[in-house]
Amino acid sequence: MMRQILLVAASLLLAANASATINEKEYAKCAIVEGDLVRLECFDNLAVAKKLNVRQVKPASFVGKGKWYVSVDDSKGVTLTLNADSGKNRWGKPVYLAVRCKNNTTDLYIGWNDYLGREASVQTQVGTHKAITQSWSMSTDKNTTYHNEPITFIKEMLDSPKLVTQVTLYNKSAVTAVFNTSGLANIIKPLRERCGW
């Protein structure tokens, strides 16, 4: 038990950034405390004092990941995000694509960063496949669309370096976003493992 507590404490120390360093004396004070629970409480208090008690998100590094950003957090969630190469909202914010495994559920969603109205039909074209238009679910703020069959769609994307999407906004103007999906096949493994597919 003591070894586990020390490993947890050491992990906290390694995750610290430069402004939240713990000196050896502070660490030693906790390490010599008798009793597992009291020692753990000492390390917990030290983490709070140094603002290390927040979720630690660690970006993963992959070879050939394209332009994808990979985020793995300590809740066992994995999120892959990708900004569109072209396609922005009326304020210049890029449209983004996200593939996520959280609580053993896989999601694929597009953040349009603009109000879509009460419902949204999204046109997608994966690679050279025929473009299709489907009704997607929406976020409560009506800025994001969720694919209703994400795993099937993700598997289709694995074989293509390009995804073209289009949606019509509430004000009737269309936004087209083009994503370079290269590298998805190289970075999807942790997400598939977490969500069991």
C-alpha cells in the first residue's frame, strides 16, 4: 500500500509544471508520515497547495498523425480533434471535427461554431465516395452536430485522406468544411481500445 501511495505521489510530482514545483523538503515531510491514510492526506494537501489537484491531460505523441490533436485524460477518455483546412464561421473561427471515446461511448461530431437552428442536415463526402445528406443530432447550444452512427462513419474515414462536410446555417447560408483526415488510422487505436471496437 505504501509503495502505491508513493507512486501516486511521484506521479503528481512529475505531472507538475514549472510554476508548481514541490521542493524536496515538502516531499520528504509527507514521505515520512506514519500511517497510510495520514501520509496520503499529506500528499493530497500538498497537491492542493501547489494547484496540482486538477485533471492532468496528456497529449499523446504518434508518428504519422497528420494534423490531428490527440488528448488522453485521466478519466480514461480519448479525444481526437482536427481543424478544417478550409471552412470558417462568419467570425473567422475554423470548423472542427472531433472523434471521442468517453464513458465507453464513441462520438463523432462537428463543431460549426455558429447557430444552426432547430435541426441540421449535414452533407458529407468521404474521399471519392458519393456525397450523402443525413440528419444529425445537435448539441443543446445548436452549434455542434453529432453523427448518429459514428463508428460506421469513422471506419469509412479510415480509408480516406479527405472529408468534405456542409451544413446550412440558421440564416440560410451554407458552410463547407474540408478536412485532411490523413493519419487517423495511425492514431485511432487508443480510442478503439477504450471503447471496445
